[in-house]
Amino acid sequence: MSTGDEPFRDALDAAARHAREWLESQPTRRVGPRATAGDLEAVFGGPMPENGLPAGDVIDYLAAKAEPGLMAMPSGRFFGWVIGGTLPAAMAADWLVSAWDQNSFLRAATPATAVIEAAAGHWFLDLLGLPETADVGFVTGATMANFAGLSAARWRVLEKAGWDVNAAGLAGAPAVSCLVGQERHDSIDLALRYLGMGHPVAVPSDRQGRIDPAELDCALDRALVKASGDAGGAAPAPPIVCLQAGNVHSGAFDPFLEAITVAKAHGAWVHVDGAFGLWAAAVPELAALTAGLHLADSWATDAHKTLNVPYDCGIVAVRDTEALEAALSVNPSYMIRDAGASPDPFQTVPELSRRARGVPVWAALKFLGRNGVAGQVRNLVSRASQLAQQLSALDGVEVLNDVAYTQVSLAFGDDATTRAVTARIIADGLVWMSGSRWRGRDVLRISVSNWTTDDADVESAVEAVRKALAAVRG
């Protein structure tokens, strides 16, 4: 018999209380954690308990003991990596997803979440100007979105070469050339490794990290000559080209129209890694950044970056629906499916069992609407520009990139000074910015990804950099 809500009441009440306390602390708390993983090992580890605790006590213990080791990623003063906050509607929807506990893999089994995710997918395509007939899948993040899109690409280019990768595997298959920009994100290489495709061919990029279309043209010529020779008279596999919407250091976008035109002239499949940059397509005045984006074959993004939904949620979209479903779908006899209906959720993602992670995306899009999404992206871009302008006015601060989107990369003279300033900022804890290395220099990288970042947060960030630089010089 069903237990009703009684066993859950204390735990859920405690969780709601602690969640509110955590969110209330964001405007004033230190951004970085106060405890290390080593500090917390004894708190959460040790011998397995012989007897359990009441559910509410477990949540109280969990919240109290974890708090010193939590990073204030929801804070408007968090500028590390490319990590967004969470919109209220998306967070609340994610709570409901956990309470509903739906294994969202079949339309017939979980019609509500399947239809909600399908609606979110259609809105996503419409919002970004992507083909309305494309398949959409909700995965864990951009890495798996790239994996899913490139799975479809691998299936299709090998099918064109007369090879059934599902039946025969990769042993003896025609070689597939994958060409990438010199400054692509490592998640592309990771996805290719998962797919057994090895290292990609790196194509030179400009000073902002944008792929050079002329160099791509030459590289594709060389790849096709090699593929034809390796095929020994058989049909060679078409190449795959990976482009980028949003360089992690500069925020730059590959020139899609020119690069895709070149790639298509060589018969290539074009995949776009748009982990945080794909959302620029929702803003009319940023159209120059994404011109031609819709001409690609597959697209990947993180909804928990620019859109600000909870972890985890990535999105893949693929124009060639047959290729995506052939690459990822299975047909076990125990799955009863709706004949002639839209694809089941499991057919467009790598998992069978999974939470309904597309529901918070639907909630975010319903909450914001088309104008709200554009406004949110516009605000992130504006804050990045504001930071760049104010920081460049400080003596000894060099802004290294053209700030056209949400990324700002800084240097403070030599590498040693830049590393020291970065360490000071992190130790101070007023804001969080991440160190990196770009184009042969150590940099302090700022990613503006949180919908709550405002003038006060920008002021705090500028002051943190000024204070750290003064301390290092002193």
C-alpha cells in the first residue's frame, strides 16, 4: 500500500528550510568554500553506521556539515569557469521532478514528462532558429550533448561510406576525419575519444580563437585526399567538422556562414559546440555572432550555463533524425511504444533510465518567454562589457580579448603576477574568478553566467581585482 506523505514530511520540511537559508546567504557569504575535501572526509566518512537516523535528522546533519564545503555558485559574485545560477521556476520544477520520481524514457509510461520535454525541445528550436523538425535530447551536459551529436554524425558518415557501425563496429571501418578549431573545448576531444575516433585535426584559429575558413578549406582538401587513398577505391567516409559558439577565454564565435559553406562544399557533417554561446541566437542584436548557425547538422549546449537551470541538463539537437535515433536508440521487446508517435525520450539520448531533466528547461522558458531569454542573455553580455571597461581603467590590468559576449580574460603583466593576483582573489573570497592559460599567457578568466549578477556585484568584482593587484604589488 502507498505510504502517503507522512514519511517524507520531516525531511522535506528540513530540506526546504535549509535551502532557503542557503539562498538567503548568497548576497553576503564568502564565495569560496571554507573547508577542504580533506577537512570533510571524517565528517561524512568513517565506518558504515550500524543504525540509521530519522530522515529529518539526516537532512539537518547533511546541510549543517556540508555548508562549510559549499561554493557559492548561485551568487552573483561567482565568475568562475562558465557556471550559471538557477532561475526560481527552474529550481522549483527540479524539486517536483525529484518528487514525481518519473523514469522518463517512454511516452506511454510517463506521458506528462515526455510531453513537457517535447514542448521544451520545440521551444528551444524555435527560440534559437534551428530546424523545427530536428530531434532534441536532454542529456547531462555539453560533453554528453557533443557525444550524442557526434554519435549521429559518425553513424551517418559511415553509412554514406557503406559501413553499418551498429552491426560491424569500428574495427575495419573507413577512417573518419574530424576537423576542429585549434581552440575548441576539450569536451569535443573527450566525446571523440568516447566514440573511438581518436585525435581530431586541429585547424588554425585567429587571435580570438575563431576558426579560419580558408585554413579549414585547405585542411578538408587534405583530409579528403587522404580518405580517398585510404579507401582503396571504395567510397570514403565524409569528414566531420566541429565549430564553436563561444570560446571559453574570449567568448568568440566561429564564422559559421563561411565555415559551414566551406564544410558543406566538401560534403562534411557540421557539429556546433555551443555550451554557453548557442543562446546568443535568441538575441536579435547579437545576430552577427550566430549568422549561419542554423545551417549546421547538430548542435550542443548546456542549459545550466546561460539559461540558468539546475544541474544537470545539456541539450542536443540533430537535423538528421534518422541518424540520431539509429546511433542511440534500442528496441527491447518489453518497451511498449506508441505507434506512429513522436520519438520516445530514450531514442535521442545515451541513457535509458534518467530523470526528467527537460522539465526545468520547460519551466525556465515558460517563466522567461522569448523576450525574457533575450533579456537574460543581453544582461550577461552587458555585465561582461561593464566589467571589461571598469577593469581596463585600472593601472596594470590588461584585457586580452574583444569582449563581445560573456567572457573576459585579464593579465597583470608577467605570468607570475597574474598567478599571484588570481590566488589573492580566490583567498580573499569576496568574488570567485578562475585562473587559466590562453595563447601562451597565464590569465584570470571572468565568466558572467548568473542571472542575478548586478551593478553591486560588478563593483565588488572590480574592487576585488584592484585590492588583489595592490596587495601583490605591495
